[in-house]
Amino acid sequence: MGAREKTLLEVRVIHVAFVITWFLFVFVLQVVLKPAVKAVEPVMVGALALAAFSSVSVGWTMRGKMLGLSAEALRRDPDDGAGLGQWRAANVLSFAFAETPTLFGLLLKVLGADWAVAGWLFAGGLILLVLWTPRLESVNS
């Protein structure tokens, strides 16, 4: 197994771990915590939604820049260790930013928000985790 394949496998394992944690957050809320539904101030909902949107925006920008730089390095030398390291870092950082809406949704649920409100943040986090799946063509150039 070459360096590219090994790096891709490592990043895919990390990605699966992030997806599993998304489901664990839902499990903890539904089975362990079972928070009571109560009124949450609209200002709090708006602030957390804005924070989630801002976080995703930063993640999107950083992902694009970092993956672009790593793709350029890997086009010159497909086995470049620094380029593969930068590709790995870009993906792991993307997963962290993709999961932040879920964490804000978790906070809203703990505060007492209904799933109709917090569910949007949970859905956004899972959608981003799926969209930002590491791809082999990102490594192979």
C-alpha cells in the first residue's frame, strides 16, 4: 500500500468516526439525556444558528484553500509527504467544521428546544459530513 492509499484510508477512518459521533449525539439525546421541551429564547436560537453558519463558512473557505494547495503539491509529486499531510489536515479540519452545527443543535436540545428547531442544525451537520467525504481523486492527480 502506497503513501496515498494509506493516507486516504486513515482519513476515511477518521471520517467514519465523525459520522458515528453524529449518531451518538442523537442517541445520547434520545436515550440518555431526554431533555424536556421548553421555550428557548428566539435570540438564543438565532445566535446559535448564526454561529453555526459562521463556522460552516469558515470551514468551507479553509477547506477550499487547503485542498487547493495540497492538490497543487500532489499534481507535481503524487507521493509528496507534505502535500498528503496537508490534504489530511484539510479533511480532518473540514470534518470538525462540518460537525459544529450538530454541536450547536445539541446545545439547543439540552436547553429545551424542540426537534423542529434543533433538527435543522443536526441535519446540516450530517449533510456536510456526507458532502465533505474524502475522495480518492483529491489525492490522485
